[in-house]
Amino acid sequence: MIPQKLNPEDEIRIIAPSSSLTRVRPDIYESAFTFLKDKGFNVTFSKNCRETNMFLSSSIRSRVDDIHEAFADKNVKAVMACIGGFNANEILPYLDYELIRANPKILCGYSDITALLNAVYAKTGLVTYHAPHLAALGFLNEREYTEKYFSECIMSDASFAVTPSVASQSYTVIQKGKCEGEIIGGNLCTLNLLQGTPYMPEIENRVLFLEDDNIMGDYFLCEFDRNLQSLLQISGADTIRGIVFGRFDESCKMTEDIVKAIVKDKVSPDIPIVFGVDFGHVFPMFSFPIGGRVRLSVNNSIDLKIIEH
């Protein structure tokens, strides 16, 4: 189920399913708000998005109420997280998935919002969007690139090819091959929180889009390695059709050789794998659909196209 695309003058409701809006720096907030207003959108804010507690978040009830209100409001066409955080998975058992299914609309964010995006897709079949949250739109790093793919993914029905940003320069071939399939993924360590719950989407025959942030310091590579191994031990993971790794912050020290070492013996050597694609905790970023479809061809060059979104 693909929601109606976003148009200028549509209402975007900003919510805080993880950390509070108060975590967004004032200058970043102003930059992002101005950006969306200049694009013609009507930007509104959920009543509890500025509530904050000792975890820099708000109560489960406040966050759930804001999501329900946004989906029930017929004037709201897109629901956008204000920022990521650490506890979006807390709210998953309390959401009214029938309400969400009956009122399909764009839901977007990334990082900790990975939990919400994949859970909503798993429980309702609604395609969600791994795309900028409000705070991400406030950063100026190649914002034209971020804007281009936000528009192509969320404001247009047409398929679109993904090409490297200036920051990325080029994508890296890890394994050659071709595939087509539905996308699941996002932030790896957050996606793994859904394992063994009703909120984990099916992994069989999917194409994985995976990234992670360096919160482990010198142990990041070890942590990423075992998190990927955990995901690939899920029943049905042996049928995945391809893997697209995002672009990692320099502090992660992720390289082509390290990625090849990490995936060795974990997946079939016959599936396509690419590394350094513009999504993750980096700017700029491209938007992609959780539950949408991708076509990936990896040989001496890389052809990555989002074909249903």
C-alpha cells in the first residue's frame, strides 16, 4: 500500500516518536522550518512534540497520542519525525495499526525512527520512507541532493535512479550480481531491536538497505559485524536478494576491505552488494521506501533504481 504523494501546500505534521523536538538545535530548527515553508508546505507540530523527560523524550502516551492524531487528521498528508533518538521501539505495542491502515499517509524519518518505519510496514503493509527528518533538513551540506531525492521519492510516482553525491563521489562494488525486490532496513542496530517481535518485517527475498552510526567508538566495527551477523541469522535470511550499505561517518573507519571481510561467509557470493550509498548518519542523503521495490545491477558499474515507492 503506497500512500498518496505529497504536493505543495499540503500539511506536514511534525511528531517526536523518539527524542523531543527540544533536542533540535535552534539554528537547525529554523533552517529546516524555513526550508519546508519556502517549498510551500503547511508545517504543523504535534501538541506533545516539545515535551521532554529524563530520557530527552516524552511519555509513551504522549507520543502515541500524537501519532494517532496525525493519522486521523484528514488534513495531514505527511507525518515527519523531528529527530531520531533511542526509544521509538517503546511505543510500538501501543499503536493503533488499524487506524494507520485506514488512513494511509506518508511517514518519514531515519535513525531510531527505523523501528517505527519497519513496524508500521510489517503491521499494516503501508510503505514508509527512510528519508530526512526535520532536523536533517536543516543541514546545508549538499541540501540540493537531499531535496532532489526527497522530491523524487515522496512527491512523484515515477521510478528514479540513484547516483552518488559529491561527498560520496562513487559507490563501491563489494559483490557483483543483479536483483530486484522489496526493501527493508535502515539503521542496523535499531532494526535488530525488532527481531523476535511482531514488528519485524519479513526478510525472505528482500533487499537490505543498512547503515549505522558510531556510538561505540573504537568498537564500532566489531559491533557492526555482530549486528549484521545477528540479522542474517533470522530464518529466511538466506534468501535475501541483495544488500545496499550506506555511507558511514569517517569515525567508523569502514573501508571496502573491511566490508568485504564482514560479509564474507555470511551471505551468498552470488548476490549483489554495494557500499557507500548516500544514506545514513551523513549528509546529503537520498530517500527510499521501506516496502517499496528496488532494481540493482552491479558489475563494473552500479545501476541502482527505485522502481516502486
